[in-house]
Amino acid sequence: MQMTNRFSFSRSSRRELLRAGMYGVCVTAGAGLPVPVFGQAAAALAAKGKADGKILVVLELSGGNDGLNTLIPYGDDAYYKHRPQLGIPKKELRVIDQHFGFSGGMAGFERLYKDGKLAIIHGCGYDNPSFSHFTSMAYWHTAAPNSGEEYGWVGRLADTMAPSAPPNYLVNIAARQSLAVRSQKHVPVVFDDPNKFSQEKFHDEKEVLDTLPENGKIDNPARRFLLDTAKSAKDASALVREAWAKYRSPIDYGITGLDLPKVVALIDAGMPTRLYYTSYRNNAFDTHVFQEDTHKRLLTYASDAVAAFLKDLERIGRANDVVVMVFSEFGRRVPENVNLGTDHGAANLMFVAGNQVKGGQYGAIPSLTKLDEGDNLIHTTDFRRVYATAVERWLGLADSKDLLRGTFETFDMFRA
Amino acid sequence: MSLFRRFAPILLAAVAASAQGSGPASWQNDLAPISAQDWNAEFAAHLLERAGFGGTPEEIQALAKLTPQQAIARIVRFEGVSNAALPPFDHSGIHDPGLEPFPPSRPAVTDMAKEKGEALGIKVKAEGNRRLQPIVDKFFYWLRASAMETNRVAYWWTNRMLTTPRPLQEKMALFWHGHFVSNEAKVRDYRKLLAQLELFQKQGTGNFRDLTVAVAQTPAMLSFLDAGVNVKGAANENFAREIMELFTMGVGNYTEKDIREAARAFTGWNYVDMKFVINKDQHDDGDKTFLGKTGRFDGVDVIDIIMQQPVTAEYIAGKLYRYFARQDLSPELQKQLGAVLRQNKYDLAPLLEKIFLSRDFYSVASVGTRIQGPVELVVTTYKKLGLKSVPGVPDFNLVTGGLGQQLFSAPTVAGWPSGQSWITPGLLLERANFGRDVLFPDISFLPPDRYTGGGEVRRVADRIRRGMDISTATKDDAKTGDMAESNMNADRDEDFNTRYGSFRGSQLAIERVKALPRDAANVNLSQMILDAKVQNTTQAVDYLIHRFMRVPPGTDAKQKLVAFLNKDLGTTDIAVAQTYMEESLRLVLHLIMSQPEYQLG
């Protein structure tokens, strides 16, 4: 474990150092360099933030988004056969080509696609899919199906990119920390409402409250965890609060901006964060019954929010530095159920959006006639290929083999 | 109080001598019972913390005087203890028969109204503009009123947690509430949620098999898991899947085929208003093969077959253990606990007694290592403050919701993740802010059950009062650039106006739902300190730490607290400061509640 981390660390830092123009340091350093020097370099890189910091934002659509009613294969009769009630007719779609159209409310995604800023990745999934929300989501969170992996893939990514764990490198905007950001070295900054991310204190209490928590050896693991978390809170809370207080945007995010305006606020404030994780919360996409209106509404909100997010990034001049990856833990069963809804399925779409994204469609379109024995789409693209694409081709890590526990072919998806 | 006075010097001595008491490390994983010699006030405090919502020094001493067997029997076998003094829930009277069956969405309501000429007990307006408006208003009325009444149920319940003479009854109800999950957002009927809670209170320490069957037939669960639409010929798997994955066996112990077969067995299970029904013609009466057995099973048969699996007893015993004792549980220990449950035919009380009496429960691995959930944190704090009712300021549901655990609002069917998942940097700070809100109530507090509906509703309300027409009043504030698609939709339909309905529904709900009392916490720390015969500031800090924390902060932090109190009082002598020390003591207590260790129970 230890060895693996050190190895991947030295490799990824070389790349960082190259970009930062510190090649000489790296050459003399080699793999055996004492950690503090690396630590400083990584911290310096992280602190620079703005200039070389490509940023990855992950947006989770929790509950299992019905991909077939998100990007509708109206050109395939089999779709309408499977979905006599729920199938959406072509005239209600936002048609993007001879075969596909977005759900009616997704004006935002339609525009992004037509502007060449949206990558659609077909048929994403994994072998022996789980139909449990929690299990399948854990597989996506860890990028390690059927393994019981303890740490999240975004957390491990942070460990690889910045092993010295500088503060505020990894942000998860959520009521609860996601498994995806669980990290060995970083304490992710997790908050929900920036206005509440503050210790309220009376004047006279400041001296006591500003004391850093104890750092000595502590046997009680729960206590150790609490003390570490308290330190992370002290590091981040003032920055986040100030960033949010300063943030003013004229961009219309729609009914719910999800947490994307908060991400823009932090980026604009120059936070050294490279990895953001957010979600459309509370299993919202779990549409077992009467899904038509609900699902259309959810998609409208999500699509509005992502499109506004890119516009907002443009406004602050950072659109070229950020991409957002959108996924869900599974798609839904191909045939509709009798309750005007759909049950848990398997393969699904992913999306990657951003100014630097080469818009278009990636991966093979899964067959609607050759389904698995449970009537589910058979995946054509291992979802980790998309992770690997973001890790290697966007964030610039030399490879993602150690991180993703395997070699996954990447897509040529980015301009720069 | 007089009882405590006698013991106070002993307590203080115990604080001075050592940290909070726990058994040796060798007790870990040992289910053998502790002996009478092991038993002391620290163990009693630990038991009350876990099996209930903490104890005052008086309650701890009363329990410590018993033998461990007696103490644990008093906690677990509470049937002989009368709780007749606890009032039943006081309904506001917000429901009417026209609301049943409540349609799944606003579009479904308006479609129904267009088709049938009426919905929710209201006829479509004969002529004119917005003919469906009264129906849309009523739809939003019920959404708001049910949610508000559910918050009243939560207050009723937490007052029971605080004042019950049977703490384990409510603690187990809280466990089952997070296990057999349903939530208001989906069920949208406080009556169904209340009925389910009352079942947990009544049968929570009874028999797990009977409880599972009973819960599976509550309208709350049937509604939450869409069981009502699971019919012959097209089974809906949601209900069957979650029963196995989350409620009884855990993932990996059955196949997808088992789920489909179980779903068939549950076909026809439904509810009408508050009653469980089986629709015979929707029930699939054919043979099913489930977990290796074949027969014409119905839902109860499926539950009985699940109960025959050893893994079921282990799953549920392990989950109970994590709730009461600690997070990390060895597979061997889990097997032993499962065996206890199985030997007792799924009766829960013997397992609970075994756990609470075991050496492992009092070992260093268990004591003071549990991160309290938000509801426990808040109720325990109130208990240790000596409060007799849950304060209305701050609002209980806002506080616990902000900390990640609003009752009747579990985020997913898996309930609330526990342990370290309760804490993030943001939430740790919010926990300390809760302490401040209790000890220094906000004088600008706005009761959320009166000042309601969110910014948009208030904006519409304000504009309507100023005499605007509905279209103008409900229009968005101008924003630059393109309007988001969802904001254009909101203004389109002319049969009704959704935003007006949202405002009007809130208004109707405020009219009907009874207000919550909004008294602030009645705290008197000065008296508490004087009653404990505390003489100087160091003893005062020790006393507060011991009374309120299970794991004390480090020496450095403690010294800072004493120094703070000395400075704020201008003396180290309590007798000198006793007429003016209340505010300083509250500041110290807030600082104590701001320590990371305050989360441990």
C-alpha cells in the first residue's frame, strides 16, 4: 500500500513539476526524495491554483437516472415497443441528430451539445451490475466494483495528485461526505450551506476557540477523527464563507442550481481546490412510479444548472479550466413497469461538459434488442474509461492504472 | 437534588482521579457478563448514554445503586414502569376524506380534475380564469400542512425521549425509525408516519419477525416503497428488494431472481387510507421459488423464509450492536450475537440484555467511542441541562435537520449513515453553534411553522397583499441573459397558477396547524454549580466537563477553559462570583460544547 502510493506520487508530481517549470528539481530528486521537499512543491503548486490548476467537477445524479428518457433514441422502434406509455414521441424532443433527442425540458444540454461543449458517452457500466442503489453507487464511488475498496476514487485521486495533502484541495458540497471523496491523506472540505460553515463565537471566546485541536497521540479513533475534522474546519471555513459572501451572479440557474453556484464562488475566490464533488441529492432520480412529469422536471433542473454553470464560469473567465462530469449509479430497466415508472437497470449515459470538451458522442450505442436476461442494456463502455479520460487527459496524470486498479482506454475528449 | 448533594464530592473525586471509567482492553469481544464489583456510576452513565439519552447525575446515581442485572433489567424490561404521564399526540385536525387517495404529483391532480371535473374533494370552478386554482391550492395546502404536522409529531416524540421513564423504548423507536425507513417527502401523510412510529414504540423491543411483518403492512412503508402498485403480472421490485437488502438480510445473500420471486409474493399488498389491504385479484397466487424453497408463497411466507436464514439474525444483531455499542464489529462477535437472537426466536429483549451486560460493552473499545447522531446529541444535551421539555427556541427540527438528521426525513431508504458519517467539517461547526443557540437564544428567532414557505412564497404573498394581479405577482424577478427553461414553464398554464397555489396552500396550512410552543431553554447553571458544592473555578470546569462530556478534552484545552472562567469572573472563588456567574458559566459550557470530544457518547 505504502509503496504503491509513493510510486504513483513521484510520477504524478513529476508532471506537476514539469508544468510548473521546476524540472531541475525533479530530475535530481528521483523517487527517493525526502517527502518535505515534495510536500512544499505540491503545496506551492496547489497554492498557485489559478494558473495551472485544471479543475474537475463531478456531479452525481442520485437514484438511477433513466438514460433512455434523457437522451431518447427516437430513431429506434424498439424503444417505443419497450415503452408504450413512457416512450416520448419525437415531436416532444429536442432533436440533436437522426437518432437521438433530449427530453423536452433539456434546453440547456441541447445548447451545449450544439455548441460543441458536451460529450455524451454511451453505454457506461460494468460487468455483473448490481441493481442496488447503495452497492452500485459504492462501485461508482470507489471505481472498484465488487472489491470492498475503502477509499473513494476522487479521494485516491487527491492522494495521488497531492500526497502532502495541502488544505482545501478536495471539496465535497453535501449534507454528508460522499464515499467518493474518502481519502487516505486528505480531509475533504465538506459543507452544505456556506453561510452556516462558521463557528459562531462571542468576542471573549475567540482565544479559546481559535486554539488548534490537540495533535498528540490519541488512542480513541473516533476522537482522533474528530480532532482532524476540527482542524480541516478551521482551515476552510473562513475562506468558503468569504467566497460565498462575495459571489454575485446574474446567471439564471433555474429552479435549483444544485450546488454549482457554490463551486463557481470558490473557483472565483481562488481556492486551491482541484477536485469538486456534488450531487443531485436524495435519490431524486429513483422514478419507480408515475415518472413522466417528475423525471422531465428533474432533467430540466439538472440541465439548466449545468448550462448556467458553464456560462457562469465564462463570466469569471475560468471556463477553459473546468470540466464537469455527470453520472448516475445505473440506468433504468428498458421496458417500463406497469406503474408508469421504471425499475433499477444497468448501463447508462455519462456526460462531460466544458469549454475544452470536444463535443460529440463517444462509446458504442447499446442495443435495445439484445438485452441481458433482466431486460437491461448491456454496457459497451466501462465507466472507468471515462474516469481515466478525465484523470489522464484532463488532469494530466501520466496514467491512471494504480488509481483505477487497472488499465482503461481513454477517449480523445479534450481540446487542450 | 438532595440525593445528588451527597454524592457530589465522590463524583468530583472520580473526575480528579481518572478519565471516564471503562473496563480493560481484554474485555473487548467478551460477551461474558460484568460482575457486581465491576459496576459503578461510570458504567451506569455509559449504559444510560447508550440505552437512552444520557442521564442527569441523579439518574446515574439511582442506577448505580442497583446491581448490574437489576439496572439492565430496569432498562430493558420496562413494561412495569408506567409512562401514563406522557400525553398522546394532539392532532391539529388538518385531514379530510376528500384528500384520499392523494395523487402522486401536482400534474396528476390537475389531470384528474380536468378529466373528472373534481379532485381532492373540490369541484372545478364553473367559469372564468384559473378554474382549477382552488384544487391546486388544496394540493399545496395538504403538502404544507402534513409536513408541518409531521414536525409537531417530531416535537411530541422528542419530548417523550427527554421525559420518558422508559428511555430504551424511545431509543429503540429511533433505531427502527432509521431502519424501517419511510419519509414525509414521499409518504406525505403525517398520520401514516405517526402510526408507524407508534408501532415502533409498542413493539420495538418485542419480536423482530412480528415487527417486520407489522411494519411491512403499515401504509407508511407500503407507500414509501411503492408496494401499492406491485401487481400480478408486473411485479414492482422496490419493496421486495429493500426488505431483503436493507431490512433483514443485507446485500449479497440472495439473487436477483429471489427478488423477482419475492416481489410476486407481495403482489396485491396495498393500503386504503390508513388500512392495510390485500387485493386478491392482484395477488399472484402461483408457485414461487424463493431462497431454495418452492410454494404458493405470500408476503408473510417470504418474511418467514427470510427469518430462517442465519444471516438475517446476524445482520440485525450486528446492526443493533453497532447502534448501541460500537462501529467495528468482528465477524465472530457478530455470529455470536446472531446466535443469541436465533436461540430466542428473534425476541429482541434477551439480545439487548446480553449486550448491555457484556464486558465488551464496557470495554475501552466501546466506552466513549461513539459519535452521537444529531437527535441523540440534542436530546442528551437537554437532558443533562435538566430541562423538562424540549425548547421551542431553537427549533428542534431545524437544528437536527441542519445537522443531518431531521426526523421523518431520512435522505434515502437506507436511513441515516452513522458513525463518522455524521461529521463533516461543516457539521462539526454547526454542532457547536447549536450549543450557542440553546444557551444564548436568538432574539430575532422566527418560528418556522409561522414564518413559512421560503423566499418565493413570501415574495408572492407580499405582492398579492399590495394588490397585484396573480400573473404579475408570481412573475420572476428580472434576470439578465436567457431565462432558464424551468422558470419559463412556471408561468405557462392558464387553468391555474402553481406559484399562487404554493402561497395560498401555505396560508391555509398556517391557519389549520396548531402552533408549537416557543419557549427558550430554562437553564440555571449557577444553581447547578451551587447544588454540587463546587468551590472554585477549576472544580466548576471539572464538574461541567464531567456532567456534559463522556470523553474529556485534553489537558491544554481544560486549562484554557479554567483560565477563561477565571478571567471572566475576576476570581477563582465561586462564593465570590455566585450572584453574577451565570453568563460566564454559559460561555464556558458553550466552549465545552464546541470541543470536538463533545460529539462522543
